[in-house]
Amino acid sequence: MTSETAHGRTSNSPVSNSPAPIDRTSPLPLWAQVEMDLRRRLATGEFRVRFPTDEELVATYDVSRHTVREAVRHLADDGLVIRERGRGTTLTTDRLDQPLGPLYSLFEAVEAGGVHQRSEVIEERETVDADAAGRLGLRRNASLVLLARVRRASGEPLAVDRVWLPARIGRPILGTDWSHTSLYEELVAHGRPRPDAGWERIKAVVPGAEDQKRLGLGAGDAAFCIERLGTAGGEPVEWRHSLVRGDRFAFITDWSAGRTSFELRLTSD
């Protein structure tokens, strides 16, 4: 088994480009660090010709085969890659992940556009969720805080937002009046870390019946599904799953003059 100590990539490594070094001092599990870096490299189109083998990833990141398999398993669970016995790992050819820009707050983005926003709480409780815990790099039975809300803009439903936080981070904000405030503001107000990095993926989905009703959508109507892992100081602090009405919201990037600004715009039609 490869020693799990950080080192630089040698010039004859079979994986091209610039993988990020593993930080052994970070509270983020090794597999999660590898997963986040592979997502970044996938988004740049680095693996269009061929996805590296497990052996190549072990050599590149200097981690164990178990660590690599766990990282790639999460990519496969999200449909980014396909793992087949005897064929290894290949890219999913019918979907492309594209990074849109810096971290943002949905509440702040909507309010910045001059639109009044209110939230209605669906659920707010301490719970156990194996999938969310895994995303946060915690054991499967770790205690989490779940906050689920219907977000309204100008009185009309805009999004169904669910976020899971490690219990030690989320407990102090339980019982907050969420009618007109943002999660990030409340985290800071209670001395808890606000996400400053992470990754986000946006795709189109048809919500389940209950969420369709909450969003005012008809059967078969699609919505944006936004998944986000937010980190603070390299530590996962939120796993978020949001359903946003595609007919009321637009995601806009500005690539002019080397800028990387990112805007979310409420549509009028």
C-alpha cells in the first residue's frame, strides 16, 4: 500500500496537468480532498481523452487504493464517471459540469436584485442522514442539523432548499426565525464558520410530487437542482440540495476582460 504522506508529482506521472497536493493537516478526509480535486480537473476538461486508472491516481495523490476508490465512487454516484469491471473508469459522455464562479448566497443574490425574499420552514431538526454525513466527511451515523425551507421571492415560490450541517455547527442556530434571514448570516452571528470555498453542481431534474406542489410546478415540469458542498478553512460545513424554479431564475457568468464575475438573476417571465 502506498504511504499516505504528501509529496510532489514526478515528471513521469501518468496523470497530466496539475493535481492539488493533499493536506494531511486538514480535517477534510483524504478521499474528499481527492474527490474535490478530481471534480475541479473534470470541469476543466482535463480527462476528455481518458480518465486515469486507480493505480495512476494512487501514484499521483500518494494515497491508498481505498482512498482513491472512495473518491471515485462519489463521482460515479453523481453520474460524472462510470466504473465497469474489466474496463476501469470512463467519463459520462452525456453530461458536462461547468464551474460558474465564486461562492454566493441565494438570499443575498435575490435581495441584491431588489426583490424581497421570505422563507417558510419545512423541517428544522437534529437528524441522521448517511448520504449527507458522507458528503461532509463524517461517519454515517453522525448527528447533523437539517434545515429545509421553501424560499419565496416577491411572494411567489422560488426554491425548496435543504441543507445539512454538522451538529456542532448547526445546533446553535436551531430555533432561528428564518422568515427573512440567510443561513450564512446566522452562522456568523452565532460564531460559526461561513463557507468560503467548495464546489457546486447544477442539473435539471423533475422534482417529486411534494416539492412540485411547494414550487407551484405542474407534473413533469423541470427545475434546477443545485448541489453544494461548502467548506470553511478546508473543513466541510454544509451539504446543500436546492430545487430552483427554472422559469424564474437565470445563472449568468461574465468572462469579458478576464473577469470571473457571477450573477443570479430573477426572471420576469
